[in-house]
Amino acid sequence: MKNRLLGVLLVALLVCATGAWAQETFGTITGTVLDSTGAAIPGAKVTITSTDKGVVVREVETGAAGIYTVPKLVIGRYSVTVEAKGFKKATISAIDLNVGEIYRSDVTMQVGSVVETVTVEAAAIQVETESAIAGTLISGAQVRELSLNNRNYQQLVSLSPGVSYGGGDQLFVGTTNPSGQTNVVSFSINGQRTSANNWTVDGADNVDRGSNLTLLNYPSVEAIAEFKVLRNIYSAEFGRAASGNVNVITRSGSRDFHGNAYEFVRNDIFNANTYVNNANGAKRPPLRYNNFGWTRHL
């Protein structure tokens, strides 16, 4: 009986671990290689290069229908190069791959020598046609450059359609505020309960399951590559939530060195007094908030 109980517990742990590992943190590039008449080109060599890192990350061949698919790619910028005998080499550059995205990159080859290269830049805006998931992507540039009263990324969740925020000016979000109360994330997505959301960082669960309202970790905005708010029709890998899924992806390295220094200040000298305080001859309430630091990453 004891051994059977241990076996059941082990299976349960494995199932839970599998669910945690299944959270999507990558993207996929797929497409069809055709000639100028629209006929499929099987056996074409497709090379996926990370332009952020300057390295080839995957090499595949097209199938009988001229289709190639390269899953599990880290988010970032890529180029796709296609080579086939009797055709000019074709390259599609500046492909920005986001988390959970299936990027379609079809290639039309031109007859000629393989030593000749035709280069095309990818469309600046990619329309999602491979998935029915309703989601909003918040880029790293938005996270770092949009105004945040406390340098906390979760306030930007409200940029998504169907999201309402029930909290106040949470200056101390992510810590314990002076009154001793732990701040919570009060977002309702598509009218659901604020406790019905799931939050992850790089695919790892990031919610205190006691209340489903308190986040365990608040990554620095400098460390976030992007995050995606999935509102409905998401796949089974995003389980455990009846409402939204907020999937945060942290920044990875590149071939170039980057760094910065910053200080963000909130102070009562920048604020106007309230009407009631002015009427009663009271001063502005004191406010001192200094958030400073530096970052460096490759």
C-alpha cells in the first residue's frame, strides 16, 4: 500500500512537471518554397540564421510539398536562406520572431546560378494567420520606454483589449508596502475574476497559488525581452487558468555588448496639490521614490 501511494505521488509530480515545461517560450518559422510557376521545390536547403547572435541555428530541407518548418526558436531577429540546384540563392532578412508566434515565410525561387543571391526584407508587420489565439504582444521597447509609475511591467497588461484594472496607484507593487499588506495584481480579463489569470516567466509558474493574486517574482523592466497577454482560445499548454495568460520572456544574449545606467524619480515637488488640501491650507503629502541602477548584457 505504501509503495502504491509513493507511485501515485511520483506520477502526479511528473504530470505537474510536464505541464510546467510545456509553457511556450519559443517561436516557429515555417513556409513553402516554390518556383516562379508556383510549383513546389522539394529537397531545397533552408538555413535559419540568428542575426542577433550572428550564428546559424538550424538547417533543414523542404519536404515533397516544398514545405519547411523550424520550431523551438528563441525569440529575436532571424534570416532565412534557401538554396536549390538550378535556382538563385534566396534570402529573407529582418524576420522578427515573437513568443508563441508561427511566422510564415514563403519563398519564390528564381532560375539562375546558386552563386547569385536574391535578398528580400521581411514585412515590417506580420499578420498572424497560423493560430486562432487572441493575444496582445508588448515589446521590450514598450516595456522600457512607456511611462510606469513604479517601473513594474504588469501595469502594461492593461494595454490589451478586454482588460480592466481594479487597483490604485501601486507604488510599492512587488514588495510589502509600509502598511504591511502585500500588493496583488488586480486585472480582470474579459470579465473574469482577477484570481483566474495565470502568470509565467520564461515558462515557469509565477503565481502564489494560495490566492492566485500575488506574483512571486517581478523581473526588472530592463531584463524583459517582451511579454504576451493571451486572452482566449489559447492551446492546452496554457492550462490552469480560466481567464488570461501573461507570458513574460526575459532577454537573452547577442553578439554585441549593451549597457545603460538609469534613475527614475518620483517626488512631491513634481506634483500638484489636491483641491481638498488647498482648501484646508494643507501641504502636498510627501513622496520620495528613487529607482536607479545599471545593466549590462551581451
